[in-house]
Amino acid sequence: MVVNYYREQTDILLKSLIETNINMNISIFYEKKDSYKTIKDLTYHIGNVGVELKESNPNRQDIDIAAFAYNDAKYIRKEIQVNNEDIYFLYIYINVYAEDKKELEYYLNKIEGITQSKGMQTRRTNFRQEENFIACLPIMENPVLLKDATKRNILTSGLIATYPFISSSIFDEEGIFIGTNIYNNSLVFIDRYNTNKYKNANISIFGTSGAGKSFYTKLLILRYKLQGIKQYIIDPEREYESLCKELHGTHIKIGPNFNNFINVLDIRKESLEEGESGYLATKIGKLIGFFNLIFGEMNEEEKALLEEKLIETYKIKHITFNDDSLYRKNEEKILGKEFKKAKDMPLLEDLYHVLGKDERTKKFKIKLIPFVKGSMKFFNHYTNIELENDLIVADVYDLGEENLKYGMYIFIENFWNCVKENRNEKKAIYLDEIWRLIGVTSNKEVASFIYKIFKTIRKYGGSSVAITQDISDIFSLEDGIYGKSILNNSSIKTFFALEEENIKILSQFANLSEKEKVEIKSLKRGECLMFVGENHILTKIECSKIEKEILEGDKNEKNNNSD
């Protein structure tokens, strides 16, 4: 039982207790007193003590105590009379539960330490355990045997310090279930699309291999699929194939062994919103980034040359900076204009021939040979895929380690066009192994495009999700400016277990306390530290048995399917 408190409290008294993982019940009683009678009693007390202070010997041993009591009484009377405060008697009781006496003693000592640090003096209810137990039952009984020992007066403003419903847990009314608070087992529900609470719906998910980040990502995909949210996933490691099948999504594989093709020079109608203009100019800006991946970092002169050749290549197909050139001619006006189809677009082979006509760009032509005639010639085909499903997984696994970034970039551009198509629909893009596009193996143009997605997707009703285990790589390009920008543009940051070296790198770009650094290092599989807005919370990811079966797919392959 709590028997005494600091005279003044500036903190929430019970917060530290509630956030522990100790199994206990806390009971708080407030007894409102009659203000009129209290003022009358205080006035009488103030008069008596005032006279006593004036007439007493200043060297009296208890003179200071009497003076404190006198001033406190005057303060309480003033607050009741002037500030309309009420006065209460406060009683706080705690019941602690454990499996054995040793564990119980450990918990009791821990609670005594916590309460003492918060300015509360406690006493064990020896020989009054039954009364303390009754006090913590939901029957509103405050035993007389305990009341005299625990009664302390408190004003209305002081009651704030005893507010019990305080915790670092998050419970968004329209949110999806994420897991439980590791410290107090409270439920964590997050609605990342709540624009009133979060500045954007973006998520960053970092963690070592085997820490649980892929399982968590799949869980998000599954739960948001049930809400009918459109989701587009870049899958460089073929981790989402079985999930896509279970959820009846569209699984698109590109590579030398498949007949799914995306033409990088394809211009799609949805690449611009209604009312916008500049199809070709917008496309060329994205193509410069893509060809930087192939040709290596280009200087400004080389970029200008490449742009000139791209304009010439599109001109062969009668596509110019005039947006009307993107519409097919000879159509009846009554039916409206029809946007040019995939086969009306140039191919890489057309650019290849244009580059070969100029001595200054022949080096670019040579680098395009694998994409036109060699192992990557599946890029030299007209687009034949449709992106109509609510769940689309882009599988680029068969491109090989060196060529993954090309497929990832092409799919991201197409997915980005889909995101911009309807601002009123909720949607999400998941970028697994994002370090390939914003790390040292990428370039500024590509990284800027990815950053643009994270920065602007909110206005299209979308969410970007960055997933990686390579912390050093994500912060390697341009001194980590793009990695930091993406991290800062994620309202929800999720850190699974990381190695000490990665934690040091991360701490340079994220606001991690020393305690949080230790926590990240010691997290178990499926546990994470979440930054949700301004809240930092240790969370254990939870799922149902059915969800686990769906996410892990075939039991014989579950170790391969979960991270």
C-alpha cells in the first residue's frame, strides 16, 4: 500500500509501474470531501497554528514542521476558494502475483524501487493481505483497516499525477493489429493511413536476416489485403510467391525463362494525372535514371547526348513533346481519343540503332548489346502485362544478382504510375532490398526517384514501405543522404534485431537513445522496436494460427519462405 508521497508531483506517478511486465493489480480510490466543511476546518486550523507560531519559542524543535503545515493549509484553502478546486482523500493499493515466493520477493523489491524513485513511500500489508486483496477486486470496497494508513489529501489538479490509463502502447481505432507491447502486453493497433495522426503512411523496416522482418511484411500485406487496399510488391528474393498464390494475387516473373515483358521505353496513359501534361518529358527524366544504371554515372554532356537520342528514337514512332502525339489518329471524335498501344512504342533495339549512328554515343550502343541481342534481350519486347489486380508481386529473382536493379526500377516505375491513377484509393508499394536502388550500386537519379515516391506518395493516398537488412549499403550513396531522407519520410520505423556495427550506423541517422541501442541488439526473433509518430514502443509481432499457415506456405518450405 502507498502510505506517503512527495508534497509536489510533476510526473505521472503510475506510468513506470504500468509499463513493467510484472503481473499485478493496482486499485485507486478517491474520496471527495465537502469543500465548505474543509474550508471551515482549515480556517480554524490556520488561526490556531498562526497564534501558536507567533507565541512560541523560535528555537522550538518542531517549529519548521508547524510552519509547513500552516503554509500548506493556507495554500489548500486558497486553491479551493479562488481556483474552485475540490479536495479528495487518495488511497492506492497494489496486489502482486507470482508463481513462487522467490519470484514474488523479486517483484516486490522491484516495485518498491520503482515507487521510491517516483516519490511514493510503500509499505507491505503484513497481516492485512486479505484486506489489500479485497481492495483490488472490482467490487469498490476500500477496507477500513487500510484506510487510516494510506489516506492522503489531494487537490483536483494533483489527481492528474495518478491517472492510470497511461502507456506507450498505440491503439488506433481504424488500425490493424500488429502485436503486443513487450513490457505490458497491451495490444498495438496502427492505422498508418490516418492522416490526422501521421504525416504520411510510409514504413521503414530494418533487421538482420532471420530477425522476422519478412514475416512481418507478409503479415502487413495479408491484413491490408483483407481491407481491400491495393498493394504492389517488389520481390528480389522470391519470398512472396506462395503468399501471392494464397491471396489470389497476380504474380509476374520476368527473366530469360518467362514470357512476361515490360518495355522500358513504354509510355502509359496513367503516368500522368488528369490535367497534367508532358508525357515525353516525364518519361525521359525517368529513363535517364534507368540508363545511368546500365551506362554508369554519366556526366551532364553524356546525359544531354542520351536525351537527344531518346527524343530521336521516339520521333521515329511519331511521338514528340506534344501530348497529342501519344494518341492514335483517325479515331472518331465521338468515341474520344485512344491512347497509343504498347506496339506503338519504340523498343530498346530502336534506341540501339540510333545510338550507333553517332560516334559520340557508340559506347552506349555497346553497353546495350546484352539488352538487345544477349542474355537480357527479354527487355527488348513490347509490354504484355496488365496491372489490374489488388495484389501484384513483381518477381525479379531470375535476373541474377547483378541485374536485379534493372527489373526493380522498371517495375517501380510502372507501380508508381498505378499509384497516381486514383488519389481516392488507398494503396502501397513494398520495396524489398531497397538498398539496391538507393545504395552505392545505384545512382543519384534513381535514388532521387525513389525518394520522390516516399516524399509525394501521401497525396495519392499511398504508402511506401522500405525493407532492407543491409544498413551500411542503404546509407552508402552520397554520404547517406537518400537513406536518411527515406528514413525521415517514414512515420513508422520498425527496427528488428541488428548487429552492433549496423546499430552504430543507424544511430547516426535515427534518434536512438542508448537504452534503445541495447534493446535493438538484444531483440529476439519476431520482436522489434517501433517508432510510430512520436511514440517509441517495443513490440512482439503476433499472428493467428491460420495467418501463420498462410504466410509460411508449405510446412516443408517454411524455413525458406520466412526471413
